[in-house]
Amino acid sequence: MDAIVLLKDDHKTVEKLFKQFEEAGETAYKKKQEIVARVIEELTTHTYIEERIFYPAAREGAPDTTGHVLESVEEHHVVVWMLSELKDLDPKDERYTAKMTVLMENVRHHVEEEEKEWFPQVREAMGRKRLQELGEEMAKAKAEAPSDPLKIPSAAE
């Protein structure tokens, strides 16, 4: 699978979870908690494969996009800390929905920039064959991803 297609598929999965969270209702605490647990899992894995495999390859293969990679890592830093806070927050806490809403806004912004601005540049610079090799490597690496968002490299940066 092409690396960019794989990342876009992840984006779609997370967006579906966001919509489920938004539709869950104010007092659907258990359902919201289950959705948040899946969001944490999906975003932690996604962030891991981006930072460990895709971003370094993009910096090498599309050096003009280095600024975007650096900005993305900073966005990841914010996201993984929010994920770690949500992981331990009671869904009945008055900040729970607000924190998730801010997370969703950040992730949606990040996804929009990647898909509309950055991915086309990377695709053009790297080509189909290299993106397919990366996609295979990323798909395998998903199994190695940590479950703790704070184990993602950008959490410490």
C-alpha cells in the first residue's frame, strides 16, 4: 500500500471516531470513554509510524517540505500530551468533552494541512515506487507502536 494512502485511511478512521464522539450525547459517558480509547489507540499508532518512518523519509526525499515536517512534529507534541491527559481523565469530568473538542480541532487542522498542502508535494517528489515501499514498512511498524502516547518521540521534544 502507498504510504500516503495508508495515512489518509488512518485519517478517515479517526474522523469517523470524532463524529461518533460528537453524536454521542452529553451524558453518554461510557460510550464517549470507549470512543476516546479507540482515538488514543489510533492516533498513537498513526503518530508513531509518521514520526519513525514517514517524516524522516519525506525530509530526505522532499527536502523542500522540511518546515512542514518540523511543524507537524510540534503539532504531534501537543496531541500526544492531550491524548495522555484524556486517557486518565474521568469522562464525567467537566473538562473531558472540552479537551476532546480541542484535540479534534487540532487533529483536523493537522490533517487538512497534510492532505491539501503537504502530501501532494511529497507524492510528486518521492514517486509511486518509494511511497509503496514506505507504505509496506509503515503497515508492518503499526504492530510495534507503543500504546502509551507519551512513548511517541515528539512527546519528549
